[in-house]
Amino acid sequence: MTVSTTTVTTRQPSLWRNRDFLALWGGQIVSTLGSRTSATALPLLVLAITGSPSSAGLVAAAGSLPYLVAHLPAGTLVDRWNRRRIMLTSEVVAGLALASVPVALWSNLLTIPQLMVVAFAQGTCFAFFGLAEQAALPRIVPTSLLPAALAQNEAKGRGAALVGPPLGGLLFSAGRALPFLADAVSYCTAAVGLLFVRKDLQAERTVRQESLWQETTAGLRWLWRSPLIRAAVLLVAASNLVFQALALVLVVLARQGGASAGTTGLMFGIYGGGGLLGALAAGALQRRFSPRTVIIGVNWIWAALLPLLALTSNPLLLGVIGGASAFLGPLWNVVFGTYQLSLVPDELMGRVGSAAMTLCWGVLPLGSIAAGYLLAGVGPAGTVLILTTVMLATALAATVSPAVRHAPPLPSGP
């Protein structure tokens, strides 16, 4: 009797064979690039039609206001409503808002209030879409591929940050309406990509008995009761405060070194290039180091790099030091994001995500304000030393945190 044996090989899941992820990610590459393009052109447009930096500041404030006022309620609504519809509606509304700019320009009807409304609408749509996309990601890719998916999203954002500003400047030089028209088209492209995502983007919902306020605060309560997520959010908020302040410090240091506007742009290009390289390497690096090593180690490396900025005013060296810091950011984000997506229950995903973003991003205006006062009071070198002290305290807090020291491995199951 002959016994026949058949060897069955199981194909490992691959992000690049995941049709739904590729449809979503591909559309967002175009949309994110478009957003970076119009973000660069918007202050240029305001200054071109008014010559007023204060008007440019008002428009910028209108665009960032949703990050503070919309994130918490958006998280609750993302958990209540259909995530696919939220994402599609966000893309369409943002696209229509951006399309109104070239129409108003061609009609000679463009006003600062309109640009403020457009900026606010775009920021609000960004908040809703980002939370819905983050909450839907675990439904699109298996758990084992979440770090890789987050790394690709990091690369998408970092790449757009590198290419978008010069593209926005180029298009604006060719025609004031072009960057906004291009962004409107990019939103339409992303909406079409969403139509090819076939999977259900959320679990079945139970009938809700709580008020909107109770549901909104449920995300904050869950976050605060989770030691690891709470520690990670506080560490991210502290580092965001430092690096938001650092952006202005770099400009002042570069000017002290006699840098022109072009050289300053090159400095930030090097800075952004470091972030892009880090995003491309984040997927492989997170497999080589434990989450505990990443969380603690990245903060200590940042604390070691920051004081180097006080030793030079050469814009290229400043860009290299900043780029080295930016290289580590995506790795940190991948580890934090993977924990968040794997530990938070699906029905709370939007609310916990919105609570985390509010805490992490809510410090950004404080960083800018603090940088201005510190630069005026103690100068750039003194400001760097103070920021280094904050970063040292953050690294020390990460090191002694029981939640961080006992952080579990990242999930590797299906």
C-alpha cells in the first residue's frame, strides 16, 4: 500500500496583496500630496491678495481650530455612524471646499472669510477622515500586518511633506488657482479609491443608551484606565511640545548663520528627508527591537541629539541633526499606533483615537507660543537647552514608567 502525503503550505499574508488596503492607501497618497500642496499655497495666496501676515495667521488658525474643537465629538460620531460614509463624505466636502477657491479667484470674489471657512472645513474633514481611517484599519488588514500598514501610512505622510511644499510653490507660481484645483481633484481621486474598498469597516453596533457626552468621555476614561496607552499618549504629547517649539528655533538659528530663504527651505527638506527614510525603515526596525526598547531608546536619543543644535548655526548641519531626530519619529509612531489599534475595542476605536489626538496635538499651539517667549527671553541656545531639559525629563519618565518597562510584545497573530 502506498501512502501519499501532500505538503500544504500556507501563504503568509502580504500587505501588497491586500486589495482593500492598496485602494485606500493609493487614494490617500494622492489626497495627502494634494493637501500638502494647497497648505503651502494658502498663506502665499493670502499674502498675495492682502499683504497682511495677520490675515495669513487668521486663516492658519481657522485651519488648525478643528484639531482642538472637533476631535472629541468626531471620535464619538465615528463610533456611532458608518465609517465608510464618513470617509466618503469627508473627501467630497473637502474637495468642494477647495474647488470654491479657484472659482472665487476666477470670479474676482475671493475674500479672507471664505478662505477661513475653507480652511476650517478642510481641517474638520481631516479630523473626521483620519479617525475613521484609523478605526477602520484593523478591519482591512490582519493584526500581524498592522505595523507594516502603519509604517506605509507614515511613509505616505512623510513623502507628501517632502514633495508637497515645493510642488505647491511651483503650481502657485504658474497660476494662483492651480494648487487648490489640484487638491480638489486629489480629494475626488481618494473618494474613488474608497469605492473599491470592499470589506465592512466596523463591527456590528448595539443600540446606544448613553448620551453624546457620556459616549465622548468614555474614550477619555478608557484611555486613562489603560496604563500603557496613557503613558504613551503623555510621552507623545511631551515630545510634540518640544518638536513644535523646535521648528521656530531652527529658523532663528539658521538666520543667525546667514541662511537665505532657499537655504532655510533646504534645511527643512533635509529634516523632512530624515522622516521619510525613517518611515521606510520603520517596518523592519520595529521587528528588530522590542517595544520597550523603542519607547525608551527613542526618547533618550532625542535628548542626546537636541543639545547638538546649540553648537552650530550652519543650516545644513541643523538639517542633518533635525533629520536624525525625524528618522526616529515613524518608528515611535508605528509602535504606539499598533498598540492602540490592537488593544482598543472596535466600538471605542474612534473615541479613544480622538482623545489621544486631542491630548497629543492640543499641545502644539503651546509649543509655538513657548518657543516665541523663550527665544525672546533667553535666545536660541538657551531655548535649546530648556527644550533638552524637557526631553531629558520625558526620557526619564519613559524609563521609570512601569507600564513602559513591562510593555508586551507587539501582536503577531492574524
